Amino acid sequence: METDNLKEKEQSSCKETDNYKSGWNFGFAIMTLIVLAILIYTLSIRDMTPYQLSILLISLYTMGTMGICLPFSFKTGEQTDEQPFVSILVPAKNEELVIENTVRSLFKIDYKKEDGTPNYEVIIIDDNSTDSTLEILNTLKEEYPTLRPLHRESGRKGKSAVLNFAVPKANGEFIAVFDADTIVETDFLKKTMKFFSSEKVAGVQGRVKIFNKQENLLARLQDFEFTVYAHMLQLSKAIFGGIMQLSGNGQIVRKTALLEVGGWNEMSATDDQDLTIKFLLNGTIVRYVPDAVIWQEAITKMYPLIRQRVRWAEGMFRCIYEYFFPVILHKKLTLIQKIDGLSGLMRIVATLIVLIGYVQLSTLIIFPDLQYYTCHYIAVLSNIFLLFVFAGVMIGGLLKFYDKFEFINLIRFIIYWFYNTIWLIATPIGYFNSIRNKNDIQWDKTEHKVKNIKMENIS
């Protein structure tokens, strides 16, 4: 009877979110006023110095905090020897090409009870797939009797909704979430579970790497992005006390903490960032484990990559609308948490502003006599200065975080800068979608295609 009551509580705690809360309209109004004010000021006096000053401050904060991790080593901090039972959840929709690799990888994890049996369960949630995903899972169950395939035929679309559907059926005290294209290193749970040393730790995030980075240039650039930028950002936050963030893949959350904040937000396109902030506002934290590694597939074509970034941009804007003022007004957050939290929320806006600044700088260099774009001399210098700061931090990360130095990576770094301009396309579309789709979210999932990946071939 007590178990049934607990299941009912979990079911009600992870319910569908019908719409965004009161922060949406007010947050959107403020964002729009800020953008319009910048635009009107720019067009009226044609002097971008205050605009460029905002670029300088935002960029220096991001680059400066990232640079912190270059001379310092990561310290693990407090750890625990406890090994509680873990439920692994994998949302899957039309994943017939990759799901078998992922399942086999999960059952190789070395995380066992004293009697030698696995101290975790694997739950794959088939979200009404139209391919052979469910048939593959049922076949694999014959080989792995403890595999638990779940089938979901209806309900709100999206990864968050699928995860909320599975939480009441999970037996673990902790919930691990992996994407359907993931290859997990065997010691992942042993390394991550040590970081749940306190009830204050609500989530732990492992490090994501790319396993098909040799496929083409686009895949290599994403490997650079994950190996240097994303990894460096998480490390820097761990070192100076900022807000480490969950990623959509390779995260583990404490079940009780998850239920306290109502589960995953089913109206969020970036459920990882949304859940991180909800944990923060609830007085709990996320920790990062750089040596607990999972491998995922890079996107190898431009259109799907842009579509993915549009989805990310939409989710980031929704988080701004929802959490900007709660973070500012929260009485228990430290000053560094507020600054870093706002920096994380506004990173999508900062990225767009910085990219626009560099487009402006490029225009001045190519067309020096184009009077309309003429701006203050300090503005030009600040853009050039930021370019060197960005280059220094990124090259420093390249030298530190790649196993061996290759001269070709310096060339890829230059290309990586131009690769980032996809945000010039993705951000405005994501902004528009965040307005248009206020109470709707779709599972615009990334399609996977790599088959038969073997762990020994990954490096």
C-alpha cells in the first residue's frame, strides 16, 4: 500500500506542464524592449560604443572565467563511497540504427552489488516508434533478461515527457539519462556516483565526447566544440564556484530532488538547462565529473546541425523568459551564483551580440569607406581585442585538452570561428519560435545513423 502511494506521488509530481508560468510575458516584454532600445540607439546616432562596451563586458566575463581552468587542475572535492541503485533511462524514437549499440554498451557498465549482479537497471522508453526500435528491444531482452523496454503510445511529445512517463516506473534512488546514440565507458557510474556526497547535490554531469569525429570536417568541429569549449566552460565553473550545468546526455539526478521540482519541464526545448536552474532555485547544485566519459554521435550535415541549434536557441530563450527574474530576486543565491546564473541564461543573447559585432568589424575592414557602418574607434579596438582573447583561450584549451598537439588543429580553430556563425541563423529563428510556440513543444530529435560502433575503435 505504501509503495502504491509513493508511485502515485511520483506520477503526480512529474505531470505535464500546460503552459509557462507568469514569468513568460513579462520576461518577453523586457527582452523585446532591450533589443528595440539597442536597435533604435544604433540607427539614430550611429555610434556603437555603448553597444560595444556591453559586448566587451559579456565576452570578457565568459572568456575570462573559462581561462581560469587553463593554469589550474580540477579538484574532485568531497566524495562518497556509497553505491546506491541506479535506474538508467534512455528515450528512444525511431532509433533502429543505434539502439542496439547503446543497450550493449549499458550492460557492460561495471557497477555491481556485493553478489556480483548489476546495481542498476536499464529502461529503454520507446516513444511510439514507427520503425523496428521496439522489435529490436524485445529481441535484446532475450539476451539481457533485466532489460526493461517500455512502450509509450500517447501523451505530450518530447524527451522531457518521455522521461517523466518513465520516472514512476524506475526503482532507483538515482536516475541516469542517456541518449539513444550513446556509448558509455564501463566505469561511468563508479566515477559519477561518488560525487553525490551530500543531499545538496541534486545532479551530476559526465563529460561528452564525439566518437565519429573522423567522418568529416563538421564532425571534427563539433569534437572541438565539446572537447574544448563545453568542457572548459564546465571546468571553469567547478573551479571558481559557478553553476555547473546538466547536459541532455550523461546526466544523473537524485530522484527525490527531481520530484521536488516537478520533474522535467515538458515545455522546454532545453530540458537540461531548465532542470539545472530549477535545482539551483530549490537550493541544490550540480557537479561535473570530467573523467566520467560518454561518447555520442556528431551531426555530419549542415541542415540538421542548424535545426538542432535552432531548437537549443528556442529553449535558451524560453529559460530567459521563465527564470531571469527568479534568479535575480532569489534571496538565498550568492552574488557569484546570480552573476553566473544570469550569464548562463543570457549566453544565447551574448553570442548573437558578439557575432553581430564581428560582422560589423568585418564590414569595416572590407568596406572602410562605408559611412553608415562607421563607428567609434574604441569599438573597433574592442572587437579586435576580443578576437585575440577568444583565440588565446581557445588555443590554450586546444593545447591542454587534446591528447596530442596537431598543427592541423590550429587551422581547424580558424574554421571553428566561422562555424560558430551558424548561430547568426539559429538564434533569430529560435527567438521567433520561442514566441510562436509558447505553449507547444515538439520532439525535433536529431537523427542518428552510425551502426556497429565498437568501444575499442573509439579514442
